[in-house]
Amino acid sequence: MVPASVDVQRKGVKDAELGDDPVIERGDVLHCDVGTTVARLNTDTQHMAYVLREGETDAPQGLQRALAAANALQDITMEEIRPGRTGNEILAASLARMRAQGIDGTLYSHPIGLHGHGSGPLIGLWITRRACRGTAMQGDPLDVVLHRASGHDARARVGEPGREDGAGRGCDRGR
């Protein structure tokens, strides 16, 4: 199993300035990536966290809006995942609904399985988070048809322009 990782994002501080093992401080945004196994199915799950500053009782409004938008995009994606559709069809339908709701974001989803990412259609590419034709693999993994009894995760990345926390990387959340 791949070890968990925590990426620290801090207002006004570049990754290089944080170093490889930064001390977490109040006001930091954390991106956590953890491998998990349930019912012999393996995947990774990613979550965001915010460390409250002194006197705060909740995360800044911009982070709350970004999380709500990411959750909405994940819900849209899960609603569009239906047997008989390809990864590209699911991606196109999800992105159209996202835009219609005014969400600025991207998505990526992969099947879960016995060895981490399972066999089946990708929904968006992890690096570009959009449809891609003519990949180096045999055929196009995004045009593989989804079958019943398969499981997928859903990664949503949303931007929140002018967020007051200043992390500036959006909310990347997996379910």
C-alpha cells in the first residue's frame, strides 16, 4: 500500500519555501491522500482540511464555497455514472451540468479494484482532467463502456476566485 501523504498549502508561501516536511500551522490548508481497502477493493481517497486560526470557529467562506462546489460536482458525476455509457460520455454530461450550475471546475474518476485503480473507463484524465483521444494504450480508456457491479471514485477540483485564504489552488476532493 502506498503511504499517506499530506500537502501543506499556506497563504503567501510557495511550495519550495515550505520544504519537504513543513510544520503545520494555523491557517494552513491540507491536502491528504490516503490509500484504503474495503471489501478487498483498493483505492485512494483524497480530502482537504483547514486548520482554524486563533479565534476562528469555522473555515473561511471561500473555502466553504469551494467545498460545496466540489461536493456538488461529485454528486453530478455520481448521478451521470450509469452502465452502458463511456467515460467520455459521462465526462461530457457531468461537465455540461457543472457549467450550467456555474461551477468552475474539472473532474477525474477512476475505477476501483483489487489492485488500486481497477479496470474500466476513466472519466477524465488525472493530469489534464478532460477527455483525451488516441492515448498510448490499446484503444482509448475513456471510451470503455461502464458495466454494472463496478465502482468508481470521483475527484472534483474547483476554483474559487478571490478566496480569502489565499491558498489559490482550489479544492481537490475525492470520494
